[in-house]
Amino acid sequence: MIPLFKRTRYYYWLIGGFIRKYAKIMVIVFVIAFFALFFSRTIIDSFTQIFSINKKSVGILKQANNEQIPLEILQMISIPIVTYDTQGRLKPGLAKKWKVNDNGREYTFYFPKDLVWEDGSLFMVTDIDEELIKFPNIKTEIINDYTLKFTLPSSLANFPALLTTPVLKQNLTGINGQYKISRVKYDHGEMERVTLLPMESGLSQLTYKMYNTQDDLKLAYQLGEIDKLVTNDQKTASFFKKWRNSNVEGTTDYNRIITIFVNTRKNPFDNKNLRGAIAFGIDYDQLAKFGERAFSPVLPFSWAYNSEVKEYNYEPEISANVIEQSQLSKKPVTLITSYELEGIAETISKSLNKVGFPLEIRYLNYLPTDYELFMTIWEPPIDPDQYVFWHQTQNQLNYSRLKNVKIDKLLEDGRQEISPTKRKQIYQKWQEVMAEELPAIFLFFPKKYTISRKI
């Protein structure tokens, strides 16, 4: 019993002496550990968000799928596996290169070994959100930490275009972006706002707020809820140009085309001569204030753009003659569009009415199942493959209800041909056929107005 008591007393005095000797150091270590734990990354982000002076709020329209982060925001926080150059050619993004085998049925992507996610962890292929690299009927294989392989059932020349969405890993963590996501707020299951914190000094903290309509965006700016918005509406731009505290910058948006889709399966629009009469009956000079003329469904900066396609300029006599023979003057035709394009629709209506085309305008925020003419701001893919918009097997996005064997064949050949030279020839021919068949009237590239408060 006595030896046990002595041993206990010995350790008591030993530990006590150690504490007395190193008490200050122990207190300092404890305080450092406490604050390191307290000021974790999440806490720091919260403090930065609350006390930051350099803040801006940006208003954007809600997406069709309002549960997903809009592409505009994703591009701020991360980069894609594959991207485009200035001529619309695919080039490496996050991946350093890729190889194509088996005549376009196998694609292997190779990634650098020094990539770092914005949370500080080293990049590995297994980190990528599976939804971004899984596709129907395509086999996805992770060869190793830095190699990703896709095996396709058939040749697809533009497959890398499917990998142009910025990559994320779980918890919305991006890579090589200028910003990181601090907070996402939902309201009744719909995304309401996204707050971004800068990864570089000198950048503003951004809060993206989602709104249902352009009118909602305009009102939010008037009420001071947002500091910036982008619109194609000339009236809205003119309204805010009068505000002394606001800047209005106008540019041409070459990524989108104001387009009238013609229902080619609905009588009498199954007649391409009548579709041509509509194109000849539009006074394009009156539309010049809204944007720059377009002649093709392929974007003008694309390597596949054909500048020699047939042009439809204002020919009122030709238009009036065809319309009169078609007996259309006795039957009103309805153009479906949105209020955002009201000024354009009214201008087109006046022009067509002069040549005897009885056009009525109906404003909707959705596309009905049965329609004659449909005008919208259409965003073609950067790659010239437009199979989903014009092939007769496509129902959802084939707005013109187009059924044309020649166009189908060219679209099929274009996505199967691996040679860039031959592929260009195919798509240039396809544009020529599209101009002859005219399933849609490509009007112009719209003006885009950025409205922001002066600093």
C-alpha cells in the first residue's frame, strides 16, 4: 500500500511541476488550437460575407430547371474538361489532352497531376461529380486518378462538346475559378440566390438573385435589390439610360439568334415557297436597331460558318404575289412569342401586313403544342452539330417539326465524320440546304444591354 502511495505522489508532483514550468506554452497552444478550430473555412467565409464592403448583387432570370446552378454562375467558379477557342473549335480545358480511337467510338482524356480544387485538395478524376461524366448509352471508365475513358456505341465527332460544362465535386466545389460558392438559398425548393466569394484580391463579392421575368428584373433594379442586370429589351435599356447613377452598355450577342420557327407540318407552311414569302416580306432595315442580320443557324465566328448561303432580303412584290396565290390573306396567322420581343414582333407584323400577310401576335411565356409561327431568342450550340434541333427523330427541340431526308442525312454524316476538313464541307452544304428549305427564318443577333450602377 505504501509503495503505491509513494508512486502516486511521485507522479502528482512530476505532473504538477511540468504544468508549472510549461503553463504559458500550454495556454498559448490551447488558444491557437481553439481559434484554428473556431475560424474554420466555413466560419471565415461567413465573416467575409457579412463584413465585406465590396459587394454586388446581380439579377438573372430563373432557369427551366431551377434546382441546378445556372451556367453563368458555374463559369465563375470552375472550368470544364473541354472548352472552345475563338473559332468554336474544341480544345483542352481542365484536361491537358485527349485521344480518339476506334474511328470516333473511344475517347480518352488525360489530366495534369498538379491540379488543386478550391478547397485545397488535390484533383483526382474520382472527385468529379458523376452527373457531369455519365451519359446514356456511353460507358464511362476511370482508368486511374488522372485518366478518363468513354466508349460510345457509334462514332460521334463532337463528343467532347458534352464535356464543356464546368466541373464540380461534391458540395459544389470548383477548380481554377475566380470565385467559390459561399451559400445557396432556396425558397420552396426553388433556387433563390447564390453568394460567391472571390478567390483573388480586388474582386467583388457577388450575390446572384433569380427572378421570373424581365419585368421582375427591372423592378428589382429600380428598388435597389440588385446592382446589375442584362437584358435584350431596348425599352428597358432606354429607360435606365436616363438614370444618372446607372451605366448602360450595349453589345451584339453573337451567341444567340432571334429566330422565327415555322411549323413545317402544318398546312400551308409545308410549302417552302410560302415560307420564303414570309422571309421576303420582312423589312430587315426596320429591324437593324434591334441587332445585326443573321443568315444561317451556325454562329458567325464558327469554323464551319458558310457566308455564301442564300440571303432573303426585303422583296415585298415577290412576297405579296406568293401570299395572294396561297389564299393566306383570308386566314389570319398567329405568331407566338414572349413580351420580351414585343417591339420586334410589332415591327415584323407591320411589315408583313403591308404585303398581305395577316399576322396576329400572341404573347406567351411557354411554347404551346399546336402553333404556326414561333419567335424566340434561340441559342445554337457552338459546335455546328444541330442534330437535336432539325433531325426528324427529335421531338422536344425540333421546333419547326422538320422532316427532311436530305437534311437528316447531312446531320447524320456531320456527327460521324472525324476529319475536320470533310466535316466542314458537310456542314457548309447543310447550311445551303437549310437556306433553301427555310424551316426557320434567322433574323438577327440581338443587342445585349448590361445595366449597372455607377461606383
